[in-house]
Amino acid sequence: MSVGHLPSEYLESLRRQPVTCPVGPADTVPFGYAPLRATARLIRKDFDAAVTELWEWRMHEAAGLTVRASELRVRSGSVVVLGLRVGPLTVQAPCRVVEVVDEPGRKGFTYGTLPGHPESGIERFILERSRDGGIWIGIQGYSRPAAPLARLAAPLARRAQRVVTARYLYALDHAARGG
């Protein structure tokens, strides 16, 4: 797998679409949405390389998702379509980057879902360097089923989200070591 560009016609149609959820702080969950929160201390010590992997969509790729994006490096307004294989099917998940965090010792981004995503919500990925030099990844957000099938299979959709989140936490450490 590799990170690639979105086809231009599809990209332009997604750029015109609004995000499908209220956009606010990832730790403030709107009514009707389920919270998402996960953190892990990474084994790796190379903060800048971890940031590069996050900002170049490699964490998502290493977690087993296909990645097609408007830009190969995250920036505010970037559009990405993530693909998750479920048996013989690939579930497409279009999102737009609504925030980029670029502070000393704290880097990351937030994306919100676009029409066609099975969920409605936001997800924030933040890498932080702690005082002792350790690196932490934090994932926060909220979501609710949007597609009819996701609403019918809400418990399964929640489980899939937890599995993908666990893969993200694992991916930043293990992608650096080649798997």
C-alpha cells in the first residue's frame, strides 16, 4: 500500500462538501455523539520522525488503511479518503482536515467527516513530547453512525472504530521499525 493522490474530479466534489458534524474541541462531545479517547506512550524516541509519519498519513497507512489525499502532507483544508477493508468490501471514509496543531513539543491535526463517510464526527491526533523526553500519542474525538448500514450495525461500527484506533496507536511505533 502507499499514500496516493485523489482523482481530481472526486477531489473537487469533496472540496465543495461541508463536514457532517459540529466542529468544536475534540474533548467537548455534542449531544448524540459518542466520545473517543485513547492515549499511549510510544517506545520510539524520535519525535520529529513520528510527526513526519503522522503528517504524511503514514500512521493511517501502517494501520492498514488505504489513503488517497489532496496533499501528501497534512495541511488545513486537506481532503483525504481512507479505505478500510471489511471482508471483500472496502469502506470509504472521506474527511477534511479542520485544524493543524504545530506548537513546540505538540504536533498533530483534526479531521471531520464528509458526506459518504459511514460516521459523522471528528478525530484529533496529537503527538506530545513530555518533560522526560517521552512521546505520547493522543487520539480524541466523537462520532455517531451516519450511513444507514452503520446505524443498523452501530455496535459493530463502534468495535471497528476501537480496532482502528488501537491500530493507530500501534502503528506509529512499529512503522518506524519496519512492522
